[in-house]
Amino acid sequence: MSYELTPEIIIPGRAAATVTESQGKPRIRLQDKSSTTHFYRLLAAVLLLQKPKRQLKKAHGPFLSRESYSMTAINVDVSARTPRSVVLRPTEVLVENADDMRQRVDVVDRMSRIFQVWDAASKATGRLAELVLQHKAAVNNAAGNHKAIEAAAKRIFAALPTNGDALPHVEQALGLPATVTPTRQRTPVGERALTEITAEDDTRTPMEARIVRVKQWRQQAVRGHEGNKFRAAVRQSYEARCLFTGLRLPKTDVTETAGVDSAHILPWSTHDINSVRNGVCLNKLCHWGFDEGVVRLSFDKAASAYTVDVPPQMVTAAKKAGFELGYFKALVGPIPASRLPADKSHWPKPEYLEELNKYMFDTSV
């Protein structure tokens, strides 16, 4: 099995599910203990959470400090699978301790913050910035050495004046707004716990799950100060003109906001997260259609032009649901260069579009 932290970061788990004769139930066994650790410890290190305790009943002390909590459930999507392998995408983690404290960790939200920390460290100096970049290198290393990722996280923990959740302290030290998620007492009787969620509860197809994940990443990527700069830069580059329709919809004296949005292409990208080349200017309906996979933006290398189409999967789904595609079908075709930014260095990067479309629409992913 492998673990997909983002579409660009897939870490080999070097683990397999086996059933022992004595216990009679599936167990995850490591295949290479020299460079591999169990998923809960690996995930904690990637997310800059202190090392969790394996047994909940032994997890005491200040919540989220080293070995003072346990990961009691990790909710996942199945990103891809073959008869002999599976790629798991963690979506949410339930952390608890024996003192009846618990917290849900949204993996998309946490990874978005990790990316922002990596980006801030690349522009900073000092020992902490250096350690954060070492953590980035370890996580992004294709070799997937779990122990190296744990060691990088441990060095960051040692450099901080806290034994608790490291990420808010790293954010603050690098000049980012620190985010602290409140903990709470154990789930009251009658409230559905994360541990009760099963695969049968999720009826989404793999493609639907991928599109939902992309949309969540986009929502995270536009938050904060850097997100505000991105939105302004994209609208300015496109002169508030929708790339798909050609309509110019700036803010006016009688409208509170402009009629266009700045949409990310690859919000998870390890480079240029908030670069204008990683965004397009779209009206509200086109933005929704772009996010939901109703329309697809591509770059035609042969014609050297950007094109819009409605993916075949959407045509099939629209017929089934009685969804009227007329508005979006009218957008299909090459996009006139006049709708693109005057500065060609701000045009959407073809490689970003190719990666997005492969992830959202390639059924083999």
C-alpha cells in the first residue's frame, strides 16, 4: 500500500494487509522496518504532530504533546487500486487521549498549512527555516524513507519552546498567522464518532472523490494574506475578464464585489502556489463548473491554444440527471488570445493544466 498526502506526494508504505491464523483478522505488517514505520507515526511526522502513543489507555499528559495522545481512527479514500496494491488518501484523523480529550484533524487543511510553512521557510533565514526545508525535502523524497521524515520532524520539535502541537509555533516563527484547533471532551453518547464511519457510508465514485478533494484544496489555497494577493493579481492580469466567456465584470460603484473569481489550477503545487500562472479568472458560474469538473480547460500543443470542452463523463452524468449543459457547451472551443493577460508570462502554465486534468479526469489514476 501507498499513502497519497497530496496528488504530488505519494509515499510508499512498504506494508501489506495480512491475516494471521492465530488472530483471524487483517493486520498491517511492515515489509521493511529499517526505513519504514507504521502509517499513524508517518502521518504524524508529515503533519508536524508530536509522536503519538500506540495504546490509547497509556496516553496521558498535556494534549498533543509527545506520546500524550493516540490516533484512534484515520479516515481514508481509496485513490487507486489493483489486485495487488492500493493507494490510500487520508482525509481526517481522530486523535484522543486517556483523559477524555479529542480532536479531529482535517488532513487537507493541515497539509495546506504545511505547504504554506514550507513556502515561508524558503523565503526566510535561520535555523528553524533550515529545519523546515529539511522536513520538506524528506517528505518529497521519492524514496519515501519514513524514518528520515520522522527524524526531520523531531529536529523541528527540538528547536521549539513547546512540547505540544508544533505547527502553530512554526507558523508564528515564520511570520504566518498561527492556527490553533480547539480540543474537546469525548463525544457525547448519541453523537456519531469518526470511528463509526465505514466504506459503505461513502457512495461517491473515485472520480467524484477526486473532484471533491481538488475543490477542498482550492478552497484552502486561497485563504490568508497570500491568497488575497493571488486573487487581486489574477483579476488585475485578466482585467476582470472571464477567460471562458470573454465578459468583463469588474467591481462597480453599485456592486460590492466583482463578478469574477480567481481560480487556482493546482492549489497543491509545491511551486508557485499563488502564482498568477497557477490561476485563471472566471465568472461565478464558470468557476463553479471548473471546480466541479463540468468544463475542462486544456492546452492544445499542436495549435498552441487554450481550449474548453465538456468531459465525456460529465455528458453522461448530465443525461442521467437531467442536467442542462447548454450554457457550458456554448463555451466549447479554442479561447481567443485577446481574453488572456497582456503579459504572456501570466498565461496559465500548460503543465499545471495537464496535471490537473490527469488527476481529475483520467480514470486510470
